[in-house]
Amino acid sequence: NVKLAKIALRPGAGNMVNGILRKLVSLQESDSLPLPKIEGDDRAQARAIAIIHSHPWMVRRWIKTMGQEEAIRLMNWNNRVPSFSIRLNTKKGYTKDDFFSRLDTLKVSYELSAYLDGFLRIRSGMQ
């Protein structure tokens, strides 16, 4: 964001953006970051929920379609760190044993996909 401000606005704008971001981090770390209250009409509530969960669009539609609780669950799910999956290409001459051995050597934590044969979900180590 700092680099973008310097390019899009002017070099001094980076200092301002950096200061704002540092202040937000300190407020968040001290657990004193002000969040909007979920109150008022449907539009005001949806706006507050959108700010709290970092989803600037679709919130009103989601709330109308699935209800507030389910919409918030969807936004929380969408804000999670994504997982990565890989698949072994056996046509290139690799075996599953070689593949698992290599991942173990690299200390990559993984699990077999419950949905797709031949796919592994990476837990950590390759991000």
C-alpha cells in the first residue's frame, strides 16, 4: 500500500499511509480497534458486517438469501488462509512412494484428499 501510494499519488503519500497502517496495527494489537456496531436498518447492519468481515460487496444479498448468521459464517470461511493441493503426475515416471518420501524429506505436512484421488492437501511447508 505504501508503494502504491508513492506511485499513484506522490512520494510523500507513502509516509502518511505508513503512519496510518502502523496506527491501525497498534490499535489492533491493543484490542482497541473501533469496530462499527451492528445496528439500524438492514442497509446499516449489512454495511457494518461488511466492514467487520472485510467484504465490501454482496453482504446485503447474502444476508437476504441465507440469513445473517450463515452469511457471517461464509465471510469467515472466505477470510481463512487458503490451503494448497498438489497431484502426482505418475505419467512422468514418479511413484507415490518417491513422492511421499520427498515430501517427508522436505518436512512438508500433508494429507490425502478426501475428495480427489491422487491429490494431496498441503497443511504447511510449501506456502
